[in-house]
Amino acid sequence: MSFRIPCPQCGERSVYEFRFGGEYSIRPQPGADEDEWYQYNFVRRNEMGSQTEWWYHRLGCRQWLRAVRETRTNKVIRAYFPDETEQTDRGPGES
Amino acid sequence: MRQLFRNDRMWRAHELKGAYDIVIIGAGVHGLATAYYLGRRYGVRKIALLDKGYLGYGASGRNTAILRSNYRTPEGVRFYNASLKLYEELSAELGWNLLFSQCGHLTLGHTDTAVAGLRVRAETNQLLGVDSRIIYPAEIQKLVPHIDCSDRPRYPIMAALYHPPGGIIRHDAVVWGLARACDRMGIEIHPLTEATGVRVARRRAEAVLTNRGEVAAGTVVNATAGWASTICKMAGVSMPIVTPPLQACVTEPLKPFLDAVIVSASLHVYVNQTGRGELVIGSEIDPYQSYSMKGTLPTLEQMASSALELFPQLHNIRVLRQWAGICDMTPDFAPIIGRCEELDNFHVDVGWGTYGFKAAPAAGRYLAELIATGKVPDIIAAFSPERFRRRRLVGEKAAAAVSH
């Protein structure tokens, strides 16, 4: 089964052009309590079904994008650049 | 003759009763081992093992059947060594040949950094009484005459961590043997029984809902691999787990030539030859989480090219099958065993990532002890579910199939 991601900049490309950045979550605000940081740092929804996640197009436009993927079939329903006006973190750094 | 076979069933089918002392979700090698030790050591027999597939459908039948205890953290080494020792006795104990071949296990180092890591493991292992030492190309060549120890490969072999008690076992036989032993103690095994929900009240998991009806439980155990998060979510328990697939393949049978398990973390590959002569080749986990158990061509190519770096003479060998299993990875590459803080009777034996099969007997034995006595045995204390909240991570950097 081919696993392809429709990059909003470059079009549909193989998953091997991308780096997976994990599921999308909102970074706690400064002053958040320990539990919020615990949830953010460790707990994962690990959705069996549709999940919003970060991807980095390392062999393409080299931008972070978000994709909604069905994790049982790897079909990407939607991929988009995060809107600057919505609350967001910057995504995991490339390591 | 027909009667003969009928009387010798490995395990029997049962009607699902309304209540059990212990309900174990997942009748793989971990669930079975837990039930087995609960029955054998503590006399608990009113146990139901539920599995959504047939026995051995999940990780218990998809792993590469490698057993070893040459881990890096003292907690890991102690635990996996206990497991290896239990595996050594298991065939005799079950009266069932598990075809355990302690052919030796070699972890190759191709860079200075990798060799430094292997040295740490050798020292830690020796300190804890595990047979493990660093050997160099001359000795590697003697143990594995067909491996390419020359300077031809891009990353020539510099040294290896040699672990003589490591080896391979027939993983289906482990599942069948444990299931047979459980059945003989009166423990019920229910294949094709999918847990669809957990009824929670007063901080207790009171019942497991299944496609065959509701089952009340004194204690619930989540012993699934790949579906740990899904089952925990049913009980309202959150988990620090992501689930990427891990792929492996098997080649056509060859004459016996490889009498050791070969692992190379730098090349992301491990190879062993089964009793039937097939080569089992495993790869690194896929670089994304997914519940899809389909193999992919790039991973097959990677497995083939890495195996050829080690054994160039295999270039004409055909691949018979390729498959994927899904692995519940934790942030510190160590499992999560124990009672969950959120519920008083809900136990987990999850997060087994790429190292679950080899751990099954010890996980089952000590989880059984925890369930029966209510006290956390020292050997699994470091793997508690609350360690992430307390920031006491284990950091097992010698887990297979993961880059660190």
C-alpha cells in the first residue's frame, strides 16, 4: 500500500520524503501546572482512526505541515499549513 | 484414530461466563504467561483470557523469536535475565518442546561510538552475572564463518558484543505450550472475543464488554501489544504510548550455515536462521505511527541491502514472506507493568515495543505475583505506570530496532 501525503506546496509525494513529527497537541501556556506538562510531554492519544499530526517535508519545500490521517489505512484525508492566526506551537524541531 | 486426536486438544472452547476472578485482555504470550503463573504459583483458576483474533495472531506470532538479556540498564538486564532463565526451564515445565536454541547472540559495532556503547553493556552485563563480552573480527569470523568481516563494506565490523546464552525459540510453540498448560489448569481461553469496552464504577474496572457479552471481573489485566492505548482508553486510562509498525521478512530455506543471532544497530537489521533453514530478517521500526500491518517495499529493500552488507553471498536468495507487527513504544524504551493509579483493579502489561516476546515469562510471573499478593515485586518496580509522572524514566538504550 502506498502511503502518500498531499503537500499543500509540492503536491502528492511519498511518505519517505517527509519526517513524522508526532501527533498534534497544544503546548501548555507558561505557568501551566505539572499535570498539564506531563500530559503534553508524555501522554499520547495514539488514535486508531483519524488523527491530526505534524509532518516535515524534508525532501521538498522543507516546511512543517499538518495532516489528518486515518492511522489504520495510512490514507491522508487532508494536509495543510497551520494557519498563523490559530493557536499553535511551532512543531517539533528537526533532530 | 479420530478419537485419539479429539482427546488431545491443546485447549478447549468454552461458553463465556458472566464473571471471573481475573479477566485478561489479550491471549498472547504475555496474557498466557500471566495466567499460567497465576494458576501454577498462586492457585488462581477462575481466569478468562480474551483475544480478538486467534492465538498468536498479534505480536506473539510476528516477532523474530530472539531471546537475550544483554541490555544496557541494570533494571533491564536483571529483568530480561530472569526471563531468559524462565525460558530455559519452560520446555521441561510445560512438557512441550519449545525448540529453544541458545546459539549465541552477536551485536555488531561498526563505529567507535557503537563499540563504546557495547562496552558499557558488556560491563553492566558482567556486573549482574550475565554472560556477555566484547569480541573482535577474528573471533567473530570463527563463530560466524560466512559473515563479511573484511574492510569491503562501507562500515566494516569493528567488534561485537557476544552473548552466548542468547538465541532463538519457536514462538508459536511458546504460545501453544502455555495455552495448553493454562487449559489443563482450568483457565479459559476465549479466542475471537473482542473487548469493546470496559465498565468503570467507583474507581474499579467492574466488567469487560465483549462481542460475546459482558464479563464481570475482580481484576482486569490489559496484556495487549499494539492495542494497549485503545484498551486503556476504554477504561479511561491514558498511556504514554505510540504505535509504529515493525517489519520483518523470511527467505527461502538454505542449508544450515548461520548458528548465531546477528544484530547490527548501525545497519538497522538483525538476522537469524531458523531450524527449517529460513533466514529471518528484521528491520527498524517504521518512522511513523500506524495501525496498518502491511509491509512496505522501501523497508524490504532496506532489510535486503543491510543483510547483504553482512552476508553478500545471499544476493540470489528469494524472500518468501514479509509482514509487519505493531509495537507499543514508550518514551524510555522500557515496558509499563503494574496497577494503574486511576483504577484500583486495572493492571497493565503493555508498552512492550520491540522487546516483548523475550520478556513474557518474567512479565507474567511478576505480574502474577503483583496481582496475587498486592505487592509490587522489586524486579518490576522500575517499570511502573506512574514513573513518567514522577520523572523516573528507565532509558533502555539497547532495545532492538530503534535508533537513539
